[in-house]
Amino acid sequence: MCLAVLALRTLPGIPVLIAANRDEFHERPTLPAAQWPDAPDIYAGRDGRAGGTWMGVSARGRYALVTNFREPGHFRDPAPSRGALVEDYLRGAEPPAAYLARVHRGDQAYNGFNLIVGDARSAWYLSNRDGGPRELAPGIYALSNHLLDTPWPKLARTKAAFGAVLRSGPQPDLPALMAALADRQPADDADLPATGLPLERERLLSSPFIVSPNYGTRSSSVLALREDGAGQLDERRFAPDGSASGESRLTFSWQPADTIA
């Protein structure tokens, strides 16, 4: 996951709405978003190499996502899978704050990450490049490959487009949200972040939707949890040339874990 915009407890009837792009090497095996056979209350895509996921939700109203923190020259291999942090949370029962407190105690073993976990009551954020966990107040947040709400051009544009969709009507428009994620316009050179990558690479990674033969946007997803207990996860998948290669629509009922007998 390399770009996500979240509306948390701000929309009438929809406490959680997330629109996100997953960017990854095209050769990395990936399973489409689905109900997991070995954990039927989890709905998510799956990394076919390490086994975790970049974003997912459970029928107990638990959701999580992770992005990598861009820091060229600091990648360690081997290191624990960052996607496992999402999977472990979805499979578990710890409240978000307790889970991130536990992760934080060992987070320096991982390559750089940003992790958001939540449930029906609260949402929490942790980066192992920015101190300890913190609770997220109701609001709209954006996350890419630096710290939460770092105003990189791609993030600012997507957050603005996301906000415009939310203001356009009483219910979020799925095609409009997907269109916001499909923006292929790179940033101007003067606005590029300086992360230590060569200029051509910074340009490539500066658009919300990335297209290149080896690395790019593999999928776009929209997740909604409604107060009436209805949940929906939509995923569109893409080939290396940016053309559509498949899609999934998962609908499910969710219920906070503490109300399940």
C-alpha cells in the first residue's frame, strides 16, 4: 500500500471510509481481495510471497492498513513482514491501542512502516520512524510513504479529490472515488519530495497512480463500514501497462467484537 485517504467517524452513517492504491513490483505474486478460506471473517487481498496483506477488514469491525516508509539505503533483508502486522491485527482481538503498544515495543526490527488499525470505537496510528502510537480523532487523513499527512503532491491531490467526492452528495460515489485514485499526472519537478531517489524515479512515484513495466499500481480499493452493519470492499486490479485486469466486490455484515456472543 502506498497511498490511502481515510474518513474516520466523520460521515453520517459511515464511520469508516478508505480509498487506497497498492503499489508493488509486478512480479510479486498477489491474491485478489477475497474472504480468506483459513480465516472466514477476514476480507482482504493477500501477498503471495510473505502471506500478509496491505489492507483488510474483518466481520468484527476491525480494519487495518500499512504503507512502507521510503528511505533509500536503509532497507534490511531479511526483516519481518510488514504485511503481517495487518494480518495479525485482523486475526486478533486486542483493542487498537493495546495492539499498537505491543507492536511498538519491537517495531525497530521492521523496515520503515506506517500502520493504521481501528475498530468500531477508535483508530490508532504508528510509524516506527515517528515515536509511539497515537489515537486518531474523527477526521480525514492521508498517508503515503512518509509520515501521516505529509503533504507530498500526490497525497495532497488525492486528499482534495476525496474531499470533493464526499462533499458532492449524501453518499460517497464509488466511481468518483476510483477516479480520484486513477490520477496518473506526475508532480512538477519543483514540488517533488527529496527522498534520496534519482530524479526520474521521484517523478515516476509522484503520481497517485503509477505505471511502469516493473513497478506500479497493482490495485485500487475502497472500503466502507456502515453503521447499519453493512460492509463493502471493492478492488480493481491492473496490469503493468495500467490496463484493468480484474475486479472484486465483497459485501459482508460486520458487528463489533464485544457484541458477539
